[in-house]
Amino acid sequence: MRMERDWKEEIGIERKAQVSTVVIVETEDRFRIKELIEAVKTRYVPLFASKEAKHVVKADPWEGLIDLRTGDRIEGEGASFPFAEPGLIGQLRQIDRMVKSETTAVFIMGITNSDLAKSVSIALQNWAYHDRVFEMQSTIFVITPDSELFDEYTRKCSIVVAAPFSTAEERRRILKEIIHDLNTRRPDLNLQYDEMVVVTGAGLTLHDFESVVLKSISEYRAVRVEATTAHKMKLMKKYGFTLTYPKLGWEAIGGYETLKEYIKQNIINIIRDEKAREWGVGATRGILMFGIGGTGKSLFAKVMAKELGLPFIKVSSADLFRGIVGETERRVRQLQKVAEENAPCIVFVDEIDQLGLRRDMVAITDSGVSRRVTNMLMDWLGDDERKSIIVGATNVIEQLDPAFMRAGRFDDKIPFFPPDFEARKEIIKVHTSVVRKIPSKLRERDLDIIAKWTKYYTGAEIERLCLAAARLARACGDDYVTLKHFEAALDEASIDLNKRQKELEEFINTAKAYASNKRLLRLQMEEFKKKEAEADARLQALLKSL
């Protein structure tokens, strides 16, 4: 159960409905934990029960049992021992006596690994539906970063809640309080409020937001937006994802006019169109890009993010599939949580085929993790409440599970061809004057010759060629890149053009089978053939003139 606002009241509704006496709260945020404890201490009635809690107790793996009203340690059999010690059973027995004899609210803290979760699960299962605990109106709150640390049955008999990260109003309040407090104590700082810090703080917990503001002040003696975004990027790396705010738009993509126009008209403009939203005609929130590797799929996704002004979260399937048992599923859940907290945003999943393989292609040695991950992603893709736009990329669409690709999950399945003649020329220009500044003395006919030489090359391979030519120019001590440097760089290239031509023929057959928009596919194929034919004619004319 995931909630944006009034999460404590939502818990109260579930608890007073006698759904369970055990509440598993997913959070690591000390602000949220403190907020919940304060609500229990001051508003147990009417928020969670009709009888006041006689005891409000914290059970901590290190500190033992603590009375949260007095701060005193609770004495009793095993009560003073931390969870990691042999006193665990005694500590749980003490809690058992309290929740069954008097109205008691217990916070079991720091369940951060599966061993600790397993240790307390039997007790939680007993308390969840116990008549005496219901009668006493006691409640057991379990604080953990991940409810999936518990077994399925324990989760089933508990109220499971994910505490929200932070709201704009909460971030605004924290920022104003920090500025007011520091300006009062240190007038020389003269800190200024910046609403963009609040906006870019979306997706941070309250604790993280406070930390990034204080760090910005400590480093720059000012509250800076760059500090917020840099901290978010750092946090994403910790989770195994990459967060960026792309700076280059359509100018970074050479050629591909048909595909650009399709994405502008059918995705970007529709997302911006208020009238379309009024009609209930929203843009697709699931886009699957497929084609030969290096044809610009990730670049198109980045440009979409830039044109829409959205954060760009990149995920590598290979990075998700690593670690101990259960770690992959945990990363996928974390991805969903982080993406939705940063939404609207674009989530780009590279090599998505690794996450959505057909059943007959899953290795026989697989422990079931592939199927669980596929199901998790399918649930997320099909969620009507999802606000993030998911863009998947694959070189082998035929290996994906058909259920994974159905309408409602990936509505747009877009083929990516290698760049045509004109696109190759534009890519050379982009990589010598837009993405990077490489001085060149390439005339139009030089570009025609290079584009002809690089038939069937992908955009990524042309980029590497530009870099190789630039390095050769510098190795020769030249101040400009010329045709001779590209010719020398091509001599070093190791691309089998016959093999690439066969790959392209196979790709066209695959695209005919899987592309969701047959008109787009037809226009792409016509554009590719037309540009190549025009190039052949132009070069023949050039040779005649020479």
C-alpha cells in the first residue's frame, strides 16, 4: 500500500478496521519515524484505537527495550539484551506479555536484513490476529527499509505501508526553517530562499533533503539548485541507477527525420497537449525501441527527456541482475519507488530483454528470479496510477515475452534502422560541431564520400570513427580534421559490411513482425531506400565531373 499524503491516518483506518495488529512500515527516514512515534504518543486515540496506550515502547536491535515516554530501559527477562544477542526471545516474550495484558504500542526498529526479519516473524504472526492483542487494542509497528525482507505469510497478515519520501510543502517548510535559523544565528550568511531547490528536491526523503540543503550551505555559503541535483545523482548511483538532466535536444541527433517527426507529433506534443488530456487521450507511457545495437535508442530517449524537461533515469538490466538472492527484486522495487517519487520522468531500461525473456529462453538453472522480475515489471507497466514514462531498448525484440509487450504495457514498439546517407552526414556534423568541437575542413563532397564509405554503419560506429579521425589528426600534429584522416581511420575499422547487410535484412523482417505502427515502418523503409538511391546518383555525378 503506497500513499502520498496522510499516511498515518491511512494506517489508522486499517488498524481500527481490525485488518491486523501488526503494521510494517517501509522507511529509513528518521523524520518519518519520528513523525509516526509522535503521532502514537499524542494521538493514539482517535488515530489508531479507542483506548489510550498505557505503554509506548521501542524495541531496538542495539539498545533493547525503551519506554518512549520516559526514555527508561524496560527491565524484564531478556529485556535489556539487543536483538543480536541471546536475549532476543526474552525481549519478544516481554513485548508479548505487554501487548496481551495492557494497551501497548510497540516500535520494533532496525529490521534491516532477512535474518532479523526471520527472527521476529513468528512473534509478528502470533500477534497479528491474536484475540487478546485485538482486545487490548495494542499495535506493533515494525520499521524496515524493505517489507520484502519478511516472508510472504508475515506480509499477508500485516498492514504494509510505504512512508512517502517528501511533499513539496514539507520540503518548503524545512528549507524556510533552515534559512531562518541560520540567518538568525549567522546574519553574515544572508541566505536566500530558492523555490527551485524545493522543486528539484522531489524524490528525496526529508532527511536527505535536509542534508543536501545543509551541505550546500556548508560548501557554497548559499542554497544552490546544483547541490540538490548533484546529491540526487549521487543517491541514484547508490541504488544502482543513473539520474541525469539531459542538456541536448534534437540538435544532437543527425538525420532520422521520419522518426523524429513521429516522436514529436505522437509522444512529445501529446504529453504537452492539455486538450488531449481533457479528452482522456494521453500519450503512451510505455515505449519499446528495438533495432541493431548503436542506432541511437538511448540518445533518442535522452532527447525526449530534454524536450519534455524531465529527469532521465537510466537503468542497466545487467546491474539489476547481481548480488545475493532477493537483491534483484529489491532493486526493481527500489527503481519503481524512486521513479514514481521523481515522476513525471523518463525511465530508460537498457537491454530490457534480460528482464522480460520468453519463458522458453530462461535458463534451467534460474532460481525463479527472472520470472519474478518479469512479473514485477509487467505489474508496474500495467499500473494505471503510474506517472513515469518507461522506455525500453533491446536488440533482440523476438526474445521478449509476448505478455511483456502487449498493449497497455508497451503501446509503442518503434524500430530503429541504421542511419541513411543523409543521416550519416548529419551524425558526422553533430559529432564534430555539436556534441564536441572538432575543427574540420570537410567540404560537402567530403561528407558525401565519408557517408558513402560508412554505409550500414550505426550512429555509435560513426561517432567512434569521428573520434579516431580526430586522434589521427592530432597524432600527425594537424590543427584540422580532413578527409585523409577519416580515410585512415576507416582503414583501421573492422566492420564486416556483408554481414551487416544480412543483419539489416533480418532486422527488416523482424520490424515487420513487431512494429506497432506499420505506417511509420513503411515511411522509415522508404526514407532509407530513397536517401541511399539519391546518394548513389549524386556520387555517380560527382565521379563523372571529376
